Amino acid sequence: MKIPDFTKLIKFDREFFEGLGKKSVIWHKTNIQMDGINARTGKPFVQYTPDYKRRKAQGKAVKQGEAQRSRKIDPPNLTLTGAMMDSFKFIKSSNKGYIYGITDAQQATKLVGNQTGHYGKNTNLRKKRIVSDKENPLPPKVKSKVTTAIAGRIAENFRDVFTKKGYVVNIIKM
């Protein structure tokens, strides 16, 4: 019996990671904008202050000359003008993975402020809204979806490796 090439089981191509990277951006933004979930804790973001809630709901939270896109206040969605979330996007992929995030320096500074609790001239370390960090680069829901996609690709690779050798393989998802 010839032994199959097991290295092919964990082989991924750039196209796979490009597709997964683009989906991850959508999932991550949904986690932030729709669910308002903290990536570190998996719990909802800290609520906006009563004054900011009122101004955002009324459409009066933006600086003069800016357009307000979101009036949603519960859960907090880190979207006022939409500029920061619009700049949060897929960057590149390779056969080893993918990168996404913010490349615009001004918008990256705003995101870092949300992560550290620095909002313009105001600082409130209890109001950190973590969207990603070194220990939790992906929120729990997103991590689960990425893991499922990778496991699915491994199952496809497993089927391909063994069926090409004449073995009969039936993949059972759990």
C-alpha cells in the first residue's frame, strides 16, 4: 500500500485565504456594528455615555461639516460617520494566511482610541471597546467561523487525497 501525502491535508492556497479574509472582515464588522461585542470578553461593549447617546440618537453627535451615518445607540456600534468602519477592510492574502484591518492613519488612531478608552479629548479607561488584541485577534464568533472554514477545507483536502488513491472516504461533519 502506498502512503498518501499527508502534507496535502493541510495545504491551503492564496485564493482560499483571500475568500476567507474577505468573509472575516464582514463577520468582524458585523460583530462590531450589529452585535456590539467586545473581542476580549465576548460580552457587549460598554454603553455610551447618556449625553453621547442623546446626541447620537438625535443626529447631532458629529463635528460641523461631517455627516452622521448612524443613530444606533444600543448596542454601541463604533459607527458615527462610518469613516472608521469603511476603512476597516481586507488588505492581502498569501498561501499562509490573510491580513485585514485599517491602513488609514487617521482612522487607525480612532480605532486605537476606542480600544484604549481615549475619545478625542476625553479619556475613560473603563469605556474601552476592544475589537481585537494580540490575545484575541478575532472575536469568539468570528474565530468559530474561521475555524469551521479551515476545518471544512481540511475535510475537502482529506477527501481529495484519499479518493485520488482509490480509497472510499465519507466525511462526517460533527
